[in-house]
Amino acid sequence: MDAPVEPIADSVLNDWVVLIAQIGLLGAFVMVAVDAWLLKLPSLIGLGIALCVLVASRVGLGNSFRVLASPNGKGLKVSGIYGFVRNPMYLGLLTAAGAVCLSSRSLSWILFAFLLTVLLTKIRAEEGYLKEAYPEYQEYVNGTKRLIPWVW
């Protein structure tokens, strides 16, 4: 007889739903960008900045990178770009999305609002995980902005 299957924890299921929403919204932005491919200079500059932020974020995490928040015992990353902002990858994604919005139609701003909502939901959930996993996380929160360096 097979062992009973354990139900998926609500938090894990919610994490996957939010991740799928995030990927879907990013895909929608790609379609909007392709439709308005003759991007204006401010959009290209914004996309360049976003790419730099995303690369610095990924390099800063090294082999600690995870798609979903799952503390892995390798320690809390607080140096490099993570010393300026706690969620630089989301900052990069929002910067890229905003850059696309600069040279496309109003639909992109609606997508931006949905993406922002999804990412803020994800940030709150991840902060809960990190507070449980790393006692020093609260000190990091007190000294580092959430999403926009020096602002918020």
C-alpha cells in the first residue's frame, strides 16, 4: 500500500502562484515591448540600468540564488548591492517594466501596476521567511531600504 501523500503547505502553494503571476506579467511586458520595439532613448537607458541592477543582484547572491525564498544556511546577503536595497532583483524588474512603459501604450501601465502588486506581495512573504531563518534580519531591515535605495 502506498504511503499517504502529504498536502502541499498553503504558503508553498501561494509562493508558486505568485511566482507564476510574476512570470506571466513579465511575459506580457515582453509582448508589449516587442509591439513597440522602436523604443525611445529614455526607455533604452532604463533597460540598461535595469540590466545592470539585475546582473549585480544575481552576482551578489552567487550560489545562494533561489527562485523562491528558501533560506539555505549560507547566510544572509548584506553586502554589495544588497547593502543598498533588500530586493535589488525586484527593483531591476520594476525598472525594466517602467522603461517599457515609457515607450508603449497605456496597457503597459496596467501591467506595471499588477507586477508591482505581485512583487510587493512576494516581498512581504519573503521577509517573513527571512525573519524566521535569520535572527540578524531585523538589524538588516533597520539599516537597508526595501525596494528603492535611500527612499523606501
